[in-house]
Amino acid sequence: MEGNDNSTKEQGEGNYVYPDDVELITIDNREILLIGTAHVSQESVDLVKQVIAAERPDCVCVELDEKRYKALSGRKRWESLDLKEIIRKKQLSTLLVNLILSSYQKKLGMQLGVMPGMELLEATREADKYSIPVSLCDRDVRVTLRRAWHETSFLKKGYLLATLVVSLFDKTEITEEKLEELKKKDVLSELMAELGEAMPELKRVLIDERDIYLAEKIKMSAGRKLVAVVGAGHVEGIKKKIREDHSNVLPSISRFPPVSKGFKVIGWSIPLLIIGSLIAIGIQKGGSAAGANLLYWILANGIPSAIGAMLALAHPLTIASAFAAAPVTSLTPIIGAGYVTAFVQVLVRPPVVREFETVAEDMSTFTGWWKNKLLRVFLAFLLPGFGSMIGTWIGGVEIISNLLQP
């Protein structure tokens, strides 16, 4: 099972000479040509096409999941994106993070002249050209994001969110020296490596787990000769992991993380505490006192949530739904006020296709968030939810204080 790590220069039947970016791994009488690419490099695009054309492998493996492949290839039309279904499945936050990352990549690609991930897309096109099967070997991006979020502590979640927001509005022009440096690197892995120093748990999910996943999926791909195209930052990890058996680990790192028991306890304890306090006030001080506290709860939740919807410049029906939903949704962790208001906003002010196509540019400007109807859906999700959270604490403190007063 020992690989010939010294055979990275002369490879394939034609003894083609490749640069050090191409590694030859021999394992179980199979050949795997592992190409480490920079996701923003034209040189990487050209190298990938050259290797596939010269080697004509049995299968081409790429560092893409189904969703990212469809996004890059354009096969997933914006018309097919069902926002209402995304809201029902509580995936609006994941979609927002994906759009933020896409916006950052598009902005970077415009300066570099090559869109990030183009070498991966060209690998699939070159494979199609020669009727070679393609194996999508990366983990579902939604699983990766959810696992990364789950593993990050509460305080570091704030740091991560701040980093994402700053990346949106960063207008710094990249110097020529930095451009050349970026072209020689896997930018995403470099970014993750920097974050990994501050948040090791994030690196474990975004890099280490995916090294295992990619290695196992490459081994599972059919054929004696494979070409695998991955970001340069994954090459060393894959070379190590591919010689080990991680098949028993694969199912566990492919699943969405479970909701922590602590979160469930906190999520249900607050509503039970509020409801219990209202009942106790009714028993101790009478129905009128309980009614007054209930009215305070409704106003304390409804008003901040409605103000949040107003700040989002949401539809009047969305504002009304924020006021009506917040007092109820605050008493259950199953659904938040933001999901209700986002759903209503989509129904009454659905985005048009053009706004999906310009969302990457619009979200990089402050005013763009209010001009673009898709981004206004996100505002109608975030701001009423934040208002409801404020109202929950204001109302909860008042009710409990009234209960404790003699």
C-alpha cells in the first residue's frame, strides 16, 4: 500500500512531465493523480485541462458537492429556488452565509480575473468532453456550515459573524504583489488556516474532517486510474488520510449535528418560566394582575419585533405579522418570529430573478440590502427576530419581578 511519492514528475503512459502541483499516489494497484490547485489561478485551470486530456483517466474526482457544482455550472436556475420551502426547513441562515461567501468570492474573482472554483468546473467540462465519469467528492456545504457553527463557542460565533460582515463591506483593493501570491494559493484553505489559529474547532470541521471525507470519496470512485482535483490546502491531508481506513468515521461526519441538550433545556426553560410566572401571578394576585402582565408581555415582544420589520422596510402585512407572531413564538423554541415575518415577506413581496442575479453585488453596499427584495427578505428575518429577542428579556424580567414582589 506504499505510494510512490517520488513519481510526481513523470506520470501516465506518455511520461508527461508535470509540475509539483501534481502528486501521484499508488494504492491497491490504482493510480491517483492528485492535483492541488489555487482556486483563483488561470494556471491551475490550464493544468487541470492538460492532465485530464493527457491521462484520459477512468474517473475525474473534484472537490465539489452537488449544490456547489450546480451553482458553478449554472444548471440550477434561480427560478427553481423555492424561498418558501427554504424558510419552512429553517435553512434561511445557511442560504445567507452561502450568499455572503459567494459575494466575497465574486468580488475577489473580479480583481483576479478568474472566478474561484473555475478549475473545478473546467475539470468536469474536460471530463465530459472525453466522456469520462465525474465524481463529486466534497461534503454537502450545508452539513459543513452547520457542523462548523455547532462546534463554535457562543463568543466565537460573534467573532465569526463579525468576520463575515466585514468581508462584505471591505473595499480594500488587492495589490499586484498580493494578487500574485493569491494566484499561487488555495485562497479558501488559507483563510481557513488563519481562522483555525483563532478557532481550532473551526479548522477541524472545515479542513480536517473534509480531508477525511475527500480521501474516502476519492477511494470510493470507480476506476483504476483517477484524476482528483482539490484545493492545494487539502493535498497534504488527503495524502495522509487516503492510506488510512476512515470508512467507519464517514457516516458521523456526513450528518447534520444534533441540537445540544443544553440548548434544548434553555430553549424550553424560558417559555416555561414565563408561562409559570403568569399562572403564579394569577393565583397569588388575581386574574386582573395576570391579564396586565400578559398584556405587557404582548406589547414588550410585539412592539420591538414590529419596529425591526419597519427598519427592514418590510410590507405592512409583514410588520403586522411581526407584532402578532413575536409574543407567541417567544414562548416556543420551535420557530422564531423571524421565520414567520420572512415567510410573509416572500408571499407579499417575492424577489424577481434579476435580484437573485445581482445579489452578490447588492449585498456589498449598505443601501443594496434595502433595494434588493431578496436581501430585504433577510432583513425581514433578522431584524424582527432581534426585536423579539430583546422583547423576550424585557417582558420576562418584568413578569418575574412582579411575581417576586409581595
